[in-house]
Amino acid sequence: MYIYLPLMKTILKIGLSLALAVAFVIPLSARTVDATGGSGVKEIAVTNRGLVYDVSEIRVNVGDTVRVTYTNGGGRHDWVVDEFEGAKTRVISAGQSETVEFVADRAGTFEFYCSVPGHRQAGMYGSFVVVE
């Protein structure tokens, strides 16, 4: 009986380690924000957990004014779309928010991402789709 106790402790430690690893690696349930309906300013909220945004795709119409509020869920991050003037927050710390407003003035599929070195490459990005 005493032989099995160390083995069971080891198995429990491994199981707990795996559970914690999975909890920190599995992203928030990424969602698509389809703001192609209606008129007026398209207000979009984005956050993150670790190196993953909670939004994987944002859809708007050509000519829409887009207001993105990025709330940092942990670490130091930003939110950027290179192709649109004004579509860039500052790098902010955990718990802080910043709002940017810009016009989606051309159709296409673009990438939004975190510009902190290594974060985009680690998977902190999504699609910004502008439809005609």
C-alpha cells in the first residue's frame, strides 16, 4: 500500500499541472463581431486573456465609422490595424482601456494585432473584414 502512495502523488501532480497548463493555453471563446447591419458608429469591444483576443473577426461596411474600445485583460498589449489611420491604441497595462475611432474607407480583409514584439507571432491577431 505504501508503494502506491508516492505513485498516486506523482499522478496527481502531473494531472494538476496539465489542468493548469490547459486553463492558461485555451483561449477565451473567440467570437465574430458582425457590425454590418444598421447605421451610425459601429461600437466594438475587444479584450484579451494572455496572448489571445476574445474577438477573432470583426466585420464592418466600407465607409463605416468604427469605434473600438480595447480593454487589456492582462500583460502589456495594444490593438492595431495598419491600413486605417487612427486604428491603433497605445500599449496599455492590465486593467486599462483605450478607445480609438477611424473610418473603414476600403474593402478587404486586414489583420488586427498586438504590436508588442513577439505577441503577433504568438497568435495575438484576428481578421478585420470590410465589405462593400
